[in-house]
Amino acid sequence: MDKQTVKNVVSIFLMIIVFSYALDKVVFYTLNSVSDKVFTGQSMGKLNHFFKLKDSIDLVVIGSSRANHHIDVSKISENGFNAGTDGTKLAYAATLIKTLPKNKKQTVLLHISEKTAFSEDYDGEDIISLKSKYNRNEIIRKEIDALGKANKLHHIFYSLGYNGSVLGLLKNRFFPKYNYKSYDGFDPIYITSQQEKAFQMFLSRKTTDECPHSFNINPLYEQYLEQIKSFCDANNKQLILFTAPVYEDNCKDDNREFAKILDQYNFKYLDYSNLFKENSDLANWRDATHLSHKGAEIFTTKIVEDIYLNLAP
Amino acid sequence: MLFNSFEFLLFFPLVFIGYWLLHKSYRTQNILLLIASYIFYAWWDWRFLSLIVLSSFIDFVAGSKIYKSGSPQTKKNWLYVSLFANLGSLALFKYYNFFAESFVEMASQFGWQPNNLTLSIILPVGISFYTFQTLSYTIDIYRKEFEPTKDLLSFCTYIAFFPQLVAGPIERAANLLPQIERKRTLKKEWITEGILQISIGFFRKIVIADTIASYVDTVYADIDLHNPATILLATFFYALQIYFDFSGYSDIAIGTAKLLGFKFHKNFNIPYFSKSLTEFWRKWHISLSFWLRDYLYISLGGNRKGIKITYRNLLLTMLLGGLWHGSSWNFVIWGGIHGIVLSIEKYLKTTPFASRMQPIAFLGYPITFIVVLIAWIFFRAPDFSTAIMAVIKLLSFKLETPFIGDINVLANSILVVSLGILFDIYLFKTNKTLEHFGKNFSFVKTALLCSSSIIIIVLFYSSSTNFIYFQF
């Protein structure tokens, strides 16, 4: 290789490194400024909305889609927010809880699932849903790093935080679907005839799930539960854990064992897995683990009753 | 090692620097390439390296013996040694369980219940590619179309050369070996061409193919649950997924080789812009279709033994081509559909029908695409009954609203697919090939385009999945 070729190779690779690094920063800061004005949409908008409200609300519902679509927060508090987000689990939820203000009295209603708790495979992958805040929020960065879930290139390419969400971000910036000021985070599901058909077909061929042979709680899950507990105890938060209803609970042992474990930690825990055991009306369901708006209404009424009657401090 | 892995991001620059530092001796470069290639392969499973080494050694000896031997029978015997070694390992690792299962199933139809005959073996990555490559070497020598190399190092480097080791392109010895046995230079235009082809390859694979894969996987995991419009959309997406996945892999392979001073043949040439299936096969997985033509179709007699034998050869070639992709009857059916339509096209060409159709020849584009789409159903479906269910549902022609799934994923899919298609339309309209796309670009322009691709990849990449063709 002659000197000129070496010069060519070095110069083009240096240019690629410099250009891509600079371009990344331009894109990252541009998207930050767009993102700061977005408060609608399931992922980033809702997260921004949560960060905007978290210091002033009295009650926050956190958890997966089974929190998001099932709890009508307005029935519990006039100053509450349902921060439930589809596809997220305890790592995501625990991180959000850790960002809550210190010493402000707040109630945290956290959805948890015994299936995830007893799963050997749970590794906190859901925390990746917070990647847009990786370079912008110290708590989130530490939590993602602690789990080793950050992309190896995220320290170089900050824009990785916006991976997969650019279109949604732009759409919600310029064409917001709703007025976020009157939105409390609850997203009831209005089922379509297609979803109804799909659920009926699913039920017609459903096989029975077997109970696990042993009930060893996932160490990461347990660690998060401990961390949440100590954070809430130290920061004036009333923490209530709950499990939303399922259409058919074939294994009751795991619920029982899970409740025992939570009891050992002195958690307040409400298990609604079998709430609809006596009520098989399909109109209450979208699928085996998600209630329709009608089911969510019944469920919310029940949880409100329990919170005020049994768990009020 | 996968091209789309963090390891490769470190591996290739190290190999690149080391390789060009050793530019004074191409043999030393070859030693580095061979070691790097074996590391590349061993990253997946080091135990199967022995298979490549053994296959290389057998074919090196066989090639030499075929060339040196004076007697036609000895030549033939050594060719059989090569065929037996290569096809034997392919048969054992790839097809044994398939035929054993099929045999047991067939026997049970007659009331006979043989014991389980299957073996617990895994399919070595890339076996279908490198066995075809080694076979072409000995067959070419047998046909006196190529002289064998005397250098075992060069031959082993040719077989194991990492850019094309696990998923092609299937480079013939006549093209690659001479390049391995001479000094390489890095031409200025090859730098820009190589970098741009790699960037576009990554974009095609990890942005387009991987993004649409999630929709396709969801639908094909449960065909029964989805309506015809959804199955149609998923199949359309699959056609694009497999194209962008495999052509993306080929682009990275060709671009990587170019940066090391090697020129590969192109493997894809905008195949969905084809007016006939015959044209499609000249543009799709070119290295395989030409391999099948030269070593199977022609060996069977090609079109030299009358029209009936020609159709038989065509069908047989495509059936075996289908089976090459995987040990499942679905792949055979996929090959069969292509074989039948290719035969029909061949027949129509001999009739006045072809010239009468000339004014509406443009209809060949959508018709070819529809045929390819239907065949893809068999290629993608996990089993025969699922494929049939998908076809029956599609034939009901019920146009209901398709399943949307995650709206963000679908919107991203539509955007990235549109970008990919628009770029292909641009190549088609301007009559350019991706191999030479960056030929006259300045370094600044290349660096800017490459940087933009990197940022687009960063913003839109989907979590990496394996390359589809790795399973073959």
C-alpha cells in the first residue's frame, strides 16, 4: 500500500468518525428539543407527561399495560396519574418510582405479576424503554448501567436513545392525538369486532398452563422489590402492590406463594387475578390478560373500594 | 461472528489494519486472512472448524489428483471422492434427519412403526455455501475449465475467506483463487465503493429487514388467527424482508472484500424488477442460480436432449435448489413452483403467444412478483399445513382491515421499506448497480453519506436477528 492510499484510507475513516459524531450530536439535541414539547403518545409522550407531573401528583399508578388499561385513576384521586406503559415490567417501574420526589407524600399503586416474579428468565430488559432519558437523567442512566442494558455505543452515539421512536415523536409533536392537559394516563380499551373474534378463537383452542414446580423468586425481581420498599419507606410514599385480573387462572399456587413472599416483606398487596372468576362475560375482556373498558370499570370500582376501606392509612 | 455484531465492529478494523500493514507479502496477508477467517467461523462454534479444514484438504488433494491423472477413470474416481465428501457431509448434517423423519412418517402410513431414526446433530453454519464452493473447484478441474492451485494456504484461504464463508456469495475458484494468489491493491474507487456498499448493506439488513421481521413473525406465528389482508401484508413484507436481509448480507460481504482488495461478483440486481421468472433468477441470489445452472442443470443435460428432458431438468434443478435452502418439504414445494413456472415460460417462448403478448409485456412485472409472492408463503411458513392455510385464506379474497400491531413498528416499517424501494427504483431507472454506486464519489461525499447512513441506522435499527440465510 503506497503512502497516498494510506493517506486516503486514514482521511476517509477520520472523516466518517468526525462527521458521524458531529451529526449524531446535532440530531440528538434537535430531537431533545422536539421531545421536550411532546406530552402525548404511549411511550415518550407519556413518560414526559409523567416527569412533568411527578412532583405535584398525590397518586401514581405504575406498571405494564395491565396497569395502563385497567385503572381509571380519576376514580381514585383528582390529582393522580396513570403512568402504566405497555410492555414494561418491574425494572422500568422501579426506576420511575426512584425518580419520585423525596419526602412528598404520595401513593404509588404498582402492578406486579407473579409470572414475572417466578420467571428465571427475567433480566430487566424492559428498562430499555427508558433509553431516551439515558443521557438526560442521572437516575435512569445509573439504573440502565447497573443492569448492563445500555447499548455499548450509547456513550458515543447519543441518538441511540431515540432509536425506533423518531416517527412517533414527530407525529406527536405536530399532530397530537389528544389534549394532554386533560389526560390522566388511563387508556381504556374499546374492543373491535376483530379483537372479539380473535379472543373467541384463542379461547376455543386454549391449553391449560401448568404450575411451575418450584416457586423461587427471581433474584433481580426480589432486589427491585427491596429497593422500592426502602425508597418508599424512606420518602413518605404509600406503596400498594396489585395484580390485575386474568380471564382464567389455572394455577393458583403461584399467586398464593407470591402473596406469602410479599407478606414477609410487609408489602400491602391486592391480588385480583380471580376477580372475574364468577363473571364470564366476554364483553369484559379484550384478551386473556387485558380487560375491556367495561371490565376496567368494574375492576377500578373494586380497587377503589379496597384502597379506601382496607388500606387507607 | 455476525456482520451485525459489536464483535465484528472491532474485528474488521483490526483485520483491515493488520492486513494492509502486511501488504509487502501477499502470502503473509493470506496467512492473516486464513487465521481471521477461522476465528470468524469459530466465534459461532469452534468444533465445526474441523469440518471446513477437512473439506478443504480433501478437495485440495482431489483437485490436484484429477488434474494430474492421465486416466479418465482415475479422474472420475477422484471427482467421486470430492462429491462423496462434500455431499456426504451435507447429507449427514443437513438432510439425514429430514429423510429419516419422512421415512418414519411414510412407514407409519402403512402401519409400520420403526424406531426413532433421527440423530441429535446441529447444522453447521454455512455448510451449504462452502460445500458448493469446494464442489465447483473440483468439477471445474474435472471439466478442464480450471487448473488447480499448488498452494494449500491459498486454497484454504479461498474456502474460508470470511466475507463469504457463511452465507455467500458462492464465489467460484476461477474468480477468487487467482486474486488470492497475487498481490492486492486498494484502488481509490474501491474505498468509496466498498464503504458505501457496506453502509447500504447494513441499512438494508438491520434497518429494513429486521424492522419488518417483527410484523412477519407475529403473523406467521399464528396464521389461523389472522385475516387474509393481514396474511397478504405479512407475505408482502416477507418478500421484502428476505430480499433486504440477504442482499444486505451480500452487500456487506462484497464491500468488505473490496476493502481487502478483492472483487466479488454481484449477487443481487434489483430482482423484483423482473418481467419474467427467468429474469428474476438472473437477478436473485445470482451466485446460487448460476451455480445450479452450471453444475446441475447442465450436468443433467440442460436443453440439449429435447424439450421434454429440458423441462424435467428445469424442474429437477429447481426442486433440488429448493431443497438446498432447507430440509423441509416446504422448500421443495417452493422450488417446484418456480420450476413449473419457469417451464411454462420456456414453453410460451416457443409459441407465437410470446410475440402477441409483447405490447403488454410490462404486465410481466406484477405477474412475476405475484408468483414469487405465492412461492414465498411456502418458504416462510413453518410447515406445510400452515402454508396451505395461508393460501386458502388468501384465495378467499376477503378484504378486511389488516392487523396493525404496534403502530410505531408499522409506521417505521412503512418508512424504511419505502426508502429501500425508492433507492432500488433509483438504481433501476439510472441503470446503476450498487457495486459501482460510489465509484466517482469524492471522499467527503462518501464520508457524509456513510455518516448519514450510520445516523439513520442508529435511529431506526431494529434489535438484531440472525441473517435468514444462516439457517441454510
